[in-house]
Amino acid sequence: MIDTTAPDAATAVNDQNGNVTITLPHNAPQDDYVEVMVGNKKVTLTSDGNNGWTSSDTTLVPTPRDNEVTISYTVAPSGTGVSVQL
């Protein structure tokens, strides 16, 4: 049987301190990726297929843990756009 269910979408939420928390799909297959734009810089988060993710630039976006990663307000200060795309 072939699984044709698409992975959940990634979401980004700002907290009251200006940090941005990204929740990644728990059902993403291996090598699926999420592009994160921090201002004009692109970071790729790649799934290992077992709820683990790696970051192409841990200076901007730390390595996610438990399908979640927080970008500090010091990396993305107020007025810096952060967006995610699966």
C-alpha cells in the first residue's frame, strides 16, 4: 500500500518576547524539507523521516528538537520577516 497522505504544514508563531517558534510536520518523509526565510536569508530544514530535522545554517535556525525550533529575537529582531514553506 502506498501512503498518499501529504505531510502536515509547518507553522510559525511569534511569542510576546519576539521569538519565533516553528512547528515542523511530524509525518514528513525522509528528505522532505521546509524552507525558512529569516529576512532575506534562506535556511533549509531537512527531515530524516524519524521526526528528526537538520538545519542548513544553525547560526540562524538552530537544529530542531521534537519537531520544533525557536528562532531568537536576537537573530530575527522586530521588523525582520520570518516565513516557512513546505
